[in-house]
Amino acid sequence: MKSSSSSFFSTTPCPFSRPKPIPRAPSSVFTRPSTFKPLVKCIQASFSAFPSNPDPKKPSNSTFSCSAVTSFPSQSHPHAHSDASSFTKLQLLISEFQSFVEPIDRVKRLLHYAALLPSMEASLKTTENRVPGCTAQVWLHVSLDEEDKMRFSADSDSEITKGFCACLVWLLDGAAPDVVLALKTEDLNALNVVGLNGKGSASRVNTWHNVLVSMQKRTRAVVAEREGKPRSEPFPSLVVTAAGIQPKGSYAEAQARFLFPDESRVQELVNALTEKKIGVVAHFYMDPEVQGVLTAAQKFWPHIHISDSLVMADSAVNMAKSGCKFISVLGVDFMSENVRAILDQAGFPEVGVYRMSDERIGCSLAEAAASPSYTDYLTTASISSPSLHVVYINTSLETKAYSHELVPTITCTSSNVVQTILQAFAEVPDLKVWYGPDTYMGSNIVELFSQMSMMTDEEISEIHPLHNRISIKSLLLRLHYFQDGTCIVHHLFGHEVVGKINEMYSDAFLTAHFEVPGEMFSLAMEAKKRGMGVVGSTQNILDFIKQRVQDSLNRNIDERLQFVLGTESGMITSIVAAVRKLLGSADPSSGGAKVSVEIVFPVSSESVTRTSTSSSLDQTFGEMRDSLKVNVIPGVASGEGCSLHGGCASCPYMKMNSLSSLLRVCHSLPHNKAELSAYEAARFSLQTPKGKQIADIGCEPILHMRHFQATKRLPEQLINQILQPCDNGQSSSHN
């Protein structure tokens, strides 16, 4: 089978990919019924040629022939005739739908084609043949005939959706595999079906795209089977149902092992936390053993919180208000620093804050922001006024303080970075924004804004009401991002992983952290456009999965949901806990539908840990260590670890937070504090170059962000700092 790059759809641009407005003059072919009728009759004739009881193993009789079609591709092309037929069908279909001015007429046409679609055999309407992501139930059967042509049959319990399916089957049934794979979802946008029925139109339009993606995924599979190619090994996964959890693959088995922790360990931790009034804040990326115990302990001790980095410090403040005397922080060092500083700012200096290792727990992003090259980057920004530094929350307090004195600074998270930047550009004329240190996130932000610059003003306004195409194009010229900062976890969602997702999981729900490389980002954004993906923070990913599971339960039909987890595998504990809670909430006595949820780990085949007792870098990280110039702790045993050739199973830094360390800290408090000196999150006594306390100035960008989150506007103090940079860092007042 030839690659899609050699097919007709790829080599010949579709003239309707960016349709021109339909002329309204009486002479237009689209507004003169006598001229337009042949086109409609050709389409109708082709639909009426469907066999009443199609055999998927035999060629169908739905050949297309129409004297109105005069343009065909070169006969030298291997599949010239079939390609031309499919292409001209698409042209005709686009012409027809564009000719309807009123949405109701498009609905009527879809209903007409739905009535012409042959019925699908009941035996083919299985869960396995369901098309994911459609609001209605859609079934699709795909086969390859003796002449190596694709055969499709489809059906739906929604008449409008059935009309979509009829159009796609008509377009591609009998086409060569190359042709099927070459059609792009954006080629269908020109069919102009938006606005079919008000609110629900978006999900219905997504049906075009999701059915096409499923057609293409299954086409690859049947062609590979025909050619005798060995099936690719699937990624490891966990399948969650109301009845339990089924791991697939040794990696998944290692993850699942700790979802049901030893009850004695849980009780030991709960007793220590309760007796000594210790609160625990932990990041989603924790070791599965630690998260399993913490999740179980939450039922008995309320002051345990697992979240992304943004909420950890806020949760610690709430725990202090509730009477906790100590806070254990399970994360990297900048997280414990933030907790310590925020507690001091909130008036709880007496509450002790403890890390979970006597060694330094680093972070490649935090290290990048502390490098001389980042200082040079900000120095350039400081001489270009007006400028704003938008720094990722995953950096040290020192970085935030030193940065803020060079350039007015506000922190951001992966969930609010886009709105932060857009609001800043809207409020400060001629502003220059300098984002850092995550290079992939910076590149993805630029790509996102570039896509926005091609949207309509109305579409842009839905994202941010103060922007339009002109303002987005203008801000792109004044947006900068650091070129040398990478998260070692998300860096490894590279070519191998993306290729395998395209091959085997293209119709699954795709989740991706904003820090992933551009390849993975583009894949997730394409899925997002079809209602099948999310790009954002760890909390955004968790919320997306929960919402899709709840939607499935609300539909009350048997369904299999598959999610590709495009971030650190430590998320799995919180995801499984949330999904099991949702599935368990369904009333079993009502005889409700059976919903299964599969969480897929995109881990490369070489993501295997080699046990190490030292803090030196494992050999598989040699190249990464040299490029980042940071020390990386190898992943723990049990099948966890990263590979430079593809996905990353877990963050080696986060895995330095062990259950044994947590229990040691808890048992040693409060009387053996001396033994825990290396574990304590120390206060910053150092001063900035302008003579201010690092803790004070370093907290200010965080407080600026909190003000923005509460009001959706930049704080007045920050705007004054941007417009009068010489005064930056001199004020100790906070919003």
C-alpha cells in the first residue's frame, strides 16, 4: 500500500478546502434550479444504487457515473480512476451542501440520504464496531474486498448522524486504501453543515470527523492484516469497570499493584497523621505506592490533598487554618519552597514544612530557569519596554524573585497561561511578553495563537472577548519564549509515541499536557477540535476524563471509552479513583448499561528501569544529562522509567518521595526534629540584588497570578511595574 503522501487528495489540492462565498446573483449555478438539478440527480442516483442487503465481503454495485463530471486526474496515477471518483464525489457533495442557504434544507438533505443508507445487519451492531466520540450511537464495519478496495457499512440510532454516515460511505466505499487514508478531516469542513440545529451542531459536525478517523484506523488494520504484517504491540493499559480493574501488560500490572494498598500501612500512616496533626500535600505525579496509600488514607484523615502544583500551597494554608501543626510536601523542592513561603505570607510561620528526602529533589525546568542563559534571556527583556515576564509556576522561589527584579513577572500554570498572556496583551498597549522556561509550552502557545489568527473574529471572541484577528496577528510579533528549557518527562513524548498513537489509537480520546512536544500537541489539538481531546494541566486532564465518563453514564448505553494519557503516569491513581467512584455511583439494581474505561500509557518499548542505588544518572539518560546538565535520579523498580526513544513512564525526581520517607518524617515529629534537618523546607534568608527578601519578592508573582484568577484582570500594581520598570521590586505591598 502506498503512503498517503502519494495519493490524489494529498498531491492535488481540493478547490473546496477553503470555499468561497456562494454567489447570490440569479446567474449563479447554485441558485438556478434548472442548472443545479443534474448535480443533485447524480448524487441521488449514486445513493439509490446501494444494494439493499450489502455483503461486506463482495464488491458493491454503488458505482458512480455522471456526464456532468468532466475533470479527472492523470490516468498515469496507479489509482487514477478510483481517486477521481472519490474526489469528484466530494466536490459534488460540497457543492450541494453549500447551495443550501437555510440550515433546515441541509437537515432535510441529510435525512434524505439517511433513508437511502442500507440497513446494517444486527450482528454487526456490536460494542467493538462502535465509533467513539459520537453523541449518538454509530456503528461502522470495514473490510477489504478481493480487488483491494475498501468496503464500508455504517448505521446510527440518530437519523441526522445516519445521514453523515451515508455521505461518508458514499464517498469512500470502493475506494483504494490510499484514498481513504489521504482524506483529511478539514476537507469535510467545506460541507457547511455548521448550525444544523443550534446548540448541538458542534457535536453533530464532529460526527463527520470521528467516523472518518475510525474509517482510516480500521483501514490501516485490515490492510496490514491482508499484507501479513505483524500487529504492533499495544501500549500498556488499565481497564476500569464497575466490577474491578484489569491491567494489560507488565507496566500496567506494576501500576495496578498499588491501587489496593496494604491496609496495615494505611492505618499506620493515618494513626501518625491524626496523632501529630500532620497535613499532606502531594503532586499527581507521585509514586503509585505512595498515592495508593494516601488515597486510601483520605477516607480517615481529611487533611490529605493530591493535586497539581498550583493548589498544593493553598491546600497547606487551609490545613494550617484547620489546626495542622506540620505539612508534609510530596513533590520537588520548588513545591516545598512555595508551601513554606505561602504559609509565612498567610501568617503561619510556626507550621513546620517537610520535604520527603534528605537529598535535593530537582526539576529540569526549574534548573533551566536558574541557568545563565535564562538570565541573559531576561536581561534582553529588561531593556525592551514595556515587557512582562510570564514564568511557569514550576520554578524556584529564587528564580521568581530574581526574575521579578529584572522584569515585571507573573506566574502561570498550564491551565491559565493562554488567558494570562491574552489578557496582558489586551491591557497594556505595545506590550512584549517573555514566556519561560518551558520551550515546548512556549512553542505550543505560539502555534495556538497562529491557529487563532486564522479564525473568525467571533470564534476568537469566544476564547477572549478583547481580541480579534488583527490583535492576535499583532501580538504574535511581540511574543517571545525561552529556547532551552524542557521537562524530561514530557520531552519524551516524541516521534515513536506519536506514530504509534496515529496507527493504533487515532480514534481514542487523547489527553496531553501543555508541556508536550509540538508533534504530540498538534495531535491532541486535532482531537480536541473533534471533541475527542484535551490539552492543558493535569487537573484539566482529570476533569476531561471524568466528564466523558459521566456523559457515557448519562447516555445509559453499553460503551467502551479509551483514553490515551499524554502526561506522567503518576496521574493514574487519581484517574482510577475518580472513574471507579463514577462507575460505582450507577445504580446496579436498575440494570443500567455497562461502561468500561481504558487508560492507555504511551510508553515506549524501551521504557524499562534498571535499578540503581546511587543518585547518578542511569546510562539510558546519558544524552539527556549532557544536554540539560542536571542530575537525574533513575526511576524506581517495578517497570517504571523513561526512554529517550519514546514515552516516559514516570518522573524520576518525583519518585524520590517514597512511602518510607513519609512514614519516617511522621514518626519522628515532633520530638526528633534534629534528625529531620535535611528534610525541612528552609526559609530563604538571602536577599535580592535590590536588598529585598527572596521570600517576599518571590511570592509577589504568585500573588499577581492569584489576583488575575480572581478578577480576570492583571493587578494594578503589576501594570504599574510594567509601565514603570525602574520601580519594580521596590514595593512590598501585595494584592
